[in-house]
Amino acid sequence: MSKKKNKPNYNPPISMFNWFITLLISIIPGVNILFFIFAISFAKAPSKRSFAVAALVLSLLLLAAAAILVWFFSDTIVSWLKSIAETAESAAA
């Protein structure tokens, strides 16, 4: 019987600069969703992969909530924007 060495699954810590770049990319709209998908696919560190999954789920939930709000309140938003435009036109005149 051969003895297998049980090596602990050691992952080196991710540097602060790496996390900083990750957070900077994650605040760019549109790019962040693509970045999270790539991070889920190609990240070697489990913590980075878990962060990308959680951030992607949160981003998609917020995007869906914003779309639903615009869908239901589109008439209110349009009338509010028209009133702002009228106020700006009267102030400029």
C-alpha cells in the first residue's frame, strides 16, 4: 500500500493591490458583469471566485430591480423629467 501525503490545500493570500484593482473594475457599469463572469471561470483563488459569484448575483438582482422599477414607474419618471425641463426652460428665459 502506498502512502499518500495529505498536503493541506494551501492557497496563497491575494495581495491588497489585486483586491484594489478588483474593486475598481467592479464599479464600472457593464464591465463589472463581464469581469465577474471571467473571474468565476478563471480565478485560481477560491476567495476571489466566491467574491465574483456573490457580486455577480448582487449585480444581477440590482439590475433586475432597476428594470422592474422603470417598467412600473415609467409614466411618473417621464412626467417628472418633463417638469424639470419646463422649470429649466423658464429659468433660462
